[in-house]
Amino acid sequence: MDDNLIIKFFDNNCSPQEEKQVMEWANESRENMDYFVKMKNIHVYSTMPDTQAGKDELESFKSKYIKPGNFNRVFRILSLSVAAVLILLLALNLNRNWLRSKYDVRDIISMANIPSGFKDTVYTEKGVKASIVLPDGSKVWLNSDTRILFPKKFIGKSREVELSGEAYFEVEKDSLKPMIVRTNKNFRIEVLGTKFSIKSYDNDTDANATLYSGSIRLITHKRGKEVITHLNPNESVIIKDNTVSFVSQKEDLTKKTAWKEGDLIFDSVTFSEAAKMIERWHGVSILINNPALLNEVISANFHSESVIEIMELLKFSVGFEYEVKESQVFIK
């Protein structure tokens, strides 16, 4: 069953035929019914106001929906067992305590357990940057070629998101509900409220994390066990093969988020690394046909320069020839 159709059913936007289709599917097996109820729990919790309804609101709801004959139409269309499910769903909408049952959504902290219909994905193409606000008010700046996945509403005992690429976070403080940022390189970061950045691209050999205020826990895995590293303000770490290495605190950490201000900085990086940064920054493809250039170390700052302007400067500082064809740069 398509998750979107089930959500459409919960939103009362189904046609009679679709309504019947969902209910018949839910009654086909215990597994379908369990999934159906789990979906309903998440839907109720996701659309539930953050404050309790007042007595007047509850009375208004009861007078509107709990009336003799409300289910007559449903009984005519569906079987008695299906109608019983609908009564159960109405109870779910009225009683928050039901969420503390065996299907307790407060315990769901993994994004993998949240159906796709309750998640949002934001992807910034190469050459594009963006900023978003998460459901809890936390702000995230996304560098180029970055993907972030998060629920439409944070449910459970944590605020969990998934990241691939590079991002800067300003997390709203919540001492009872930590934010967990899971990455594509098998490590995660847990925070209560702070400012930090993560760089974790698929085609990079390592990743890094930098803390600007507050504190964070960085969790990696080694030999089947979790390894916890605590970061203090102005500390930066490199993560490679599940091993964490601290970077000297004397480093200018503001360079790591210079991309937020539109600055492209090569801080003693190899030419191959610089090429990947240019590809993400300008949305081009760079083909290096001279292996001797790959490990050349580059230090340079750019702001609004075009690809050709960058290539011209590097051409004279490193020593190579290049050719640009549409969105491809060939380095000889």
C-alpha cells in the first residue's frame, strides 16, 4: 500500500473507492493492521498541536463527531470489522494517552522507522546553496551538493536528521530532546543546543566536524562498539575510517564556514581536493589528465570569481593548461 494514499485517507481526502481500498488492505493481515495503526499514530502526533486542547475545544469536537449515525455511511460501504477500525481511529484523535500504548511513537527516534510520507528531503545541486528552518526552529545552512532528510515534525525522544554533504547548524536548545545528526560516513553527532558544522561528502576520503559553541558528542563505531568523543568550543576533528583526530585549536576555524558568506577558500589543500571543491561550487566537472598535479598543495581565496577566473589564477600558480567545454573543464 502506498504511504501517500494512507496519509490521504487520514486527511479525509480519499474518494469512496480509495477509502474502501485502504480499509480492505488494512484488514488483509495483522501485519497490515499494525502498520496502519503505526501510521495513524505518527499522523496524529505529527498534526497534534504542541499544547493540550482546552475543555471547550474537546467538547466542541465531541459534539461535532460523536453523534448517533455518524458512521452510517461507513457501515453501508464497509464491513463491521472495518468500521471498528474507524472507531478506533476516532479514539486515537481524541485520546493522547493512547500514544503511550505498544505503538508509542514517542519511542521512535530512527528516521528509518518513519514512513516516507512524513519526511522531507532538501537537496542543493552543485553550484547552489540554501538555508532551511527545521520543525523545531533550528536553522541549517547547506553547502552545494548537500542532502538533508528530516521529519515533517520531530516525534519521539530525539530530533533526528540525516546529512550527506556539508552544513552549518544552529540548533534550538532542548535539554529533554537532543538533536541527532546521522551522516553518510557511519558517524553521528548528538547535541542539545549549539552551533557546529559537518562536512561529510560521499566522494571525500574523510569527514570533519567543528564546534563553535556549546558542546557535542560525536559517536563513531570501532570493532562493533560505540566510541564517544566530546568536543569543546573551537575544536575541530577529522573522521577517517571511524577514527577521530583532533585539529589544532590554533587553526582559524572561521574558514570552515566561509562558504556561508560566499567565500571559496583553499587552505593548504591538494589540487585534487581543490578540484572537487570547484566542481561543487560552480556545478562543473573537472577532468585532470596530469597525475603529477593531483598532490600539488594550494592556498587561495576566492569570492565571486568565475570558473575561468579561478582556472587562470591556478594556471599560473600551479602550472598547467586547460580547456573549457560547456560545463566540463579539461586540465592538461
